[in-house]
Amino acid sequence: MRMSENRELKTRIIIAIILLAISAVLVTAGVMRGEVFIVFTKAVHICLECIGLG
């Protein structure tokens, strides 16, 4: 493995870890705000409308 390939791989791994951490923080914030219930309620309404019951 060349030096530039090794650096590129490390950069990609660091970016992936940073994005994973940011997404975990945002999911946690959404759960703490009670948005899980809102999302599930909207999903149920959409599904019921798709099958013609809503």
C-alpha cells in the first residue's frame, strides 16, 4: 500500500466516524424531544392511506 492510499483510507475512516457520531447525536436529540412518537404517527397515517383505510 502506498503512502497516499494509506492517507486516503485514514481520511475516509475519520470522515465516516465523524458522520456516525453526528448522526448518533441527532438521533438522540430527536428521541429526547419526543419526535419518535410523531414520526411513528405520521408513518401509520401514510400506511393507512396507501391501503385505503385512512
